[in-house]
Amino acid sequence: MSEAVAQAPKKEKEGIGVFIKETRAELDKTTFPDREEVRNTTIVVIVSVIFFGLYLFVADYIWVYLLDGLSWVINKIAGL
């Protein structure tokens, strides 16, 4: 066994009751958003997803158009 492991302080085993008590204490410190803040944040997320989805759709459509045109030019040059 390594020296670091041998010198590590031993933790006392705590029961489930202590865990629940500490968890409740931490939850009491937590603040949750109100209904209006949740609604506003949800709207921002939905609008952002729609915006970026449309952006990626248009960007993909442009790339497909450009690459199809490029392959057409290459085929004309190569005589295919």
C-alpha cells in the first residue's frame, strides 16, 4: 500500500439520515426561479433553437447549391 493512501484520513461512515438532513439544508439555501422567469427563459430557448435551425438549413442549402454547381463545372471541363 502506498504511503499516501496509508496516511489519508479515514472518513467516518454516516447514515442515510445525515445525508437527508444535509441535503435538505442545501435545498433550503437554493433559490428557484419564479414562473415568469421560467416562461421567459423557455421563450428565449425556443426562439434561439428556431433561429439556429433556420440558419443551418439555409447554410446547408447554399453549400449544396454551390457544390452541385462546382461538380457541374468540373464535369463540363472534364467532358463527362
